[in-house]
Amino acid sequence: MLFTLRLKENKGFVRCYKKGGYVSDNKVTAYFFANRTPYNKLGISVSKKIGGAVERNRAKRIIRAAYRVTEQEMPIGYDIVFSARAGIKDGKSADIERFIKKRLIPAINKKAGKK
């Protein structure tokens, strides 16, 4: 990923959850918070409610692949946390790509005051 690092520490996740904005659909919820750096940080959270290890890893791969495709269009300087929901089991990365393009990017731009 070109402009993105991994969000690893818990305080980054908690900051996105508590202070950031969010958008969601039936497959995924995305939380975002401005980090004031020249790159994004990506975190992915998949609970055991989704299923066993195979299903959870598949959900993470789907989200990562969709993010990688849309990374060029993503505004820079944000912590972004994707939290998988139960609908992701029968989802594809194209569904998540559509969510990122139609819902997440406009929400980030709106919060930042851009059009």
C-alpha cells in the first residue's frame, strides 16, 4: 500500500471509535479520524461473531483488497478502522470498494470541509 501504514496500537483504534466519524452498511463499518500525518493508517477489526479463523481472515483479505484498489482516491492523513459485520460472510471485495467510493470517501471529505 502506497500511502498507508498499519494501525496496530489500541489507542489508535479507540481514538477512531470515540472521537472520529463513521459510516456503515450491512457488511462493514468504517471509522475515521484525522491523524495530521502525510499518510493514512489502516486498522481492521473482525470479531469472533463473524466465524472461525478462516472466515475472519477471509473478511480481512476482502477489506484489504478493496482498500488497496481505492487507495489512490482516499484522502491522506487519516486513521481508518474497518469493523466487519455479519453480512461480510457472503460479500466480495467489489461490495466493499463500492462502499468506500460511495460512502466513506464522501463522508471523510464532508467532515474535512471539502466537496
